[in-house]
Amino acid sequence: MSRKTLTQYMIEQQRDHQCVPEALRQLVETVGRACKSIAHSVGKGALGGVLGSLESENVQGEVQKKLDVMSNDILIEANEWGGCLAAMASEEMDTIRKIPSHYPKGEYLLLFDPLDGSSNIDVNVSIGTIFSILKTEHAGQDATEADFLQPGKQQVAAGYAVYGPQTLLVLTFGHGVVGFTLDRDIGAWVLTHDNIQIPADTKEFAINMSNQRHWDAPVKRYIDECLAGENGVRGKNFNMRWVASMVADVHRILMRGGIFMYPWDAREPSKPGKLRLMYEANPMGFLVEQAGGAAIDGRQRILDVQPTQLHQRVSVVLGSRNEVERVGQYHQEADAAKR
């Protein structure tokens, strides 16, 4: 049986849709190689001395794990010299990472969460890498933070690698979503999931129920209806799933449907949410939409949000379209009742 590699897929996408020019293909191949290296380090675990925390914190004030920093370094070192990028930005860095002056500069901007799901690193639960690619208007020049502040609908590619029982790379260039499994025998990403589609309806939701008392009324209403099951207004039973790793939760939704929610809560009322717009919500929203799902912040499409800060946070509701639209409707009704 013929097996299609990541490179072959991207060449075909360029032929069919003119959406993967050579520089973009080289960039995604480089990100893919970096993810292989991260997967290797993750796989070593305690044997590689990579578990545990450091004394440092990232820009969000979160304690950094050893693998967070290692993964960040792997992505930077792999991508800074190739001539495809004008700059990089990471959840683990305060500001953008400019390309060193002795390397050529390209037309793309790379944003990444180097290791999503850090709380799961030391307990051997699936974690992953999320990335987003934008174009800069100033190709060949030093980029600024302002160049990164583009709404998610302007992404030219996005994806994630999930380090679980298998290592997978899930990717979109704006013409559907595909998944590649790492064949360790030959060291290649091989296409195993073509034209991934999220069912419009679902009986599964993913949310951190321990925060229930802090949620806004529309989110409480939706979850209460799910919990009421077949005896409630929904007339069907729901199951709850929660891995506490966005990569793992969203991957499950892409594979079989569901809704993922990380909403605003009253503990930090001035913050619109916990997840990062540029490193998590935008790339995942792009993937989910391309797979037939929907992604909103409760009130508007996530990909339409105009970022004002590099590390901006946002509420996230994404997954099966009909469920996401229901949550959006409940927010609209709550807003209308306040007027």
C-alpha cells in the first residue's frame, strides 16, 4: 500500500490549492522535525532527567516545567536559521524572538505553545505542541510585536502534535484537516487521517467541573441541561471528559465529536478567560472550523477577535457545531435580558 508522507501531502496541496508555497512547506517540515525531537524527549521521561519543575516562571506567572523550557528551545533552534521566518513568539517567552542578524529573514511568523498540558507531564498523560503560522507584510525585515497582532482568520496554517500512545501531527492549510502518525521505523510523518470531520451533534462535553460555582449564568445553564440528561430539556444523556490538556481534549473532539469549554469565571473577573488567544485558541479554532465545527468565545467567533496583546487571554467554546451554537445562543439571551 502506498503511504503518503507529510512532504508529499504538502506538495499536492500546492498543486491543487496553491496554499503551500515552498517556504511554507519548509517551515512546516521544520516544525514537524522539532516535534519529533520533543516526542523523543517526552518518551524518555524520568530516564532522560526531563521531569519536574524549574524555579523560573513564564510571562503568565506559571511555574515552568523542565520540558516546557526544553521544548521551547528545540522549536527556536530548529526554526531560527532556515530563512522562512521574520520572527517567532511563544507562550513561554515575554516578547517575540527576532531572527539573529546573521540568518536570512523570511515572510512568515511562527507562534507556538511548546508543550501544552504541563500539569500532565509528570503523570504520563497525553500532552502536545500547538503552533500557528501567519504572514508578515514586511518580508525580509525584522518583525515587531505589532506584526503578530492579526486575527486568527488570517492564519495560513495551524496544527498540533499530540504525544500519546501514538505521536500524531494534525494540520490544516485552510482546505480541511488531516492527521499524520509518526512512523518511528522510518522517522516520517505518514498520512493516517484524511479529511477529518467533527459531527455536528454530540453527547460529550469537556469542562473543569470544579470551577462550576465561578461560571457565568449561560455556561451554568448549558452544563445543568447536560447533567439533567434524558429527563431534562435535552432529552439525552451526556458524558463528561476532561484531560486538562487542550491538545488531548481537542484531539478527542476532532476524532469523534464533543464540545470543549474553558469559559470566563468570577475568580479573575477582569480577565476574559484563561487560554491564550494567539497560541491556543486561534490555531485550535482554525482546525476545528476546518473540520466542520465551530469555535467562539461565548459571544463571537474566535477567529474574528482582533488581538491587542501578544499574550491575550480569551474564553473558549469549541467543537460540534450545534452544541457550540447553543452555548452562543444562551449568551445572547443572557445579554438581551440585561438590557
